[in-house]
Amino acid sequence: MEKILENIWGIFVGLGWWMLNRLTAKIDALEKEKADSSAVVINSGLLHETDKRIDAIHHSTVPRQEYKSDIASLHIRINDLERIKQDKVQSIRIVDGEKDKPGGKNK
């Protein structure tokens, strides 16, 4: 019985070792394919240039300048509303039943 358990234990250790090796190989492959920061900066610059070219040929449903002006006017309007906004109630008086009635008891 002990011999069988020792053999099964060896099989489980072997399977675990094999799975660990596959996992580390996949992680290494992901690390190898990962872009470094210089590639990200280069792609960012290329995207910015593409945006400029699209703006130059006005190839969109709404020109970018018009879109930017719409967003800017919305921000201005929101800020104006925030400044204009006032509470209509200037004073608050708490009325407590019999205290404020004529002839009531004032404490």
C-alpha cells in the first residue's frame, strides 16, 4: 500500500512540476511580447499626427474645431449657471404648533 502511495505522490509532483514549467513559459512569452515605454511614446506621437491629418482634411461628420467650440460653450454655460444659481429662500422660520398661534403659549 505504501509503495502505491509513493508512486502516486511522485506522479502528482511530476504533474505539478510540468504545470509550473508551462505557466512560467507562458509568463515569459508574455513578458517578451510586451512593448517597452519607447514604443508607446512613438505610437502616441503617430496617433497625434494622424489626428492632425484628419483635422486638416476635415474627414469626420463634425469638424473638430466645431466640436471643440461646442464643448467649450457647454463648459462656459455650466459655469455661468453655477454663478447665477441662488437660493430663492432668504429666511427660514420654524413654526411649532401652538407657540406661534395667537393666544398660544410662548415659551
